[in-house]
Amino acid sequence: MSKSRCIHIMDKLLISLTPIVVALVSVSMLIPKNKIGLKEGIDNCKMMLDIWGVMLGFVITALSILLTIHENRYVKMLIDTKHYSTVLFSYAFCCIYLFIAVIVSIILIYGGIWNDEIYILFKILIVTTITSLGIALFFMFKIIFKENN
């Protein structure tokens, strides 16, 4: 296996696993271990469902633009530097995490399910989606700043 192929595989492993690792570490060590009741938990789910749904729409739009516009200088630079697939992968994984969060929230809201374990899962979803979005934004800003320098 070539060196560049190994690097692309490592990039994809980091992109896909970093949000989960950060979430597990954050929830177990950094985020306070408080408790909330059913009504407040379902209200939080409704609020996060709105946020996650909007973010999912924006990330899908960004992914669609990256897939359809090849004449853009930024996209050409990505293709030339062989980072195009890595960026697409980061956006796709961000979509996957957001989609999972949306589905879990819908199930919790309509099932009226809430307990301490669900609250921990909910915190993990929040940190995972934030981290995944951070990775996607990192790539976006890296592209912009690299092209402008």
C-alpha cells in the first residue's frame, strides 16, 4: 500500500472516530453529571431536533455543492491536492452523525422516553455532532485560507 493511501485511510479513521472519542471523554470526565426530568429532557430533545435538522440541511447542501461544482477554484485546488475525497468524507460523516441525532431525538420525543442513561446518550450526541461539525468547518477554513495565501 502506498504512503499516500495510508495517509488517506488514517485521515478517514480520524475523521470518523474523533467525534466519538471526544464525546465519550467529555461526557465521562468533563461535563457535569446532573439529572433532568422527563419534561425538561423532552423539551431539550425538541430544541436540539430543530438545531440538528437545520444543521443537517446546511451540511447536505454544502456536500451537494462540493459534488456538483467542479469549476470553482477551491474545488479544483482540492482535487489537485488529492484532498477532495477527505473533505467529502468529513462532510458525509458529519451528515451521518447529525442524521443519527435527529432520528434518536424523534424516537425520544414521540416515545416519551427519558432517564439517566438516555441523558448521557443525549450529551454524547451533542458533543459528537459539535465535534463533527468542527472537523468539517476546519476543512472548509483550511481550504479558504490556503487558497487566499
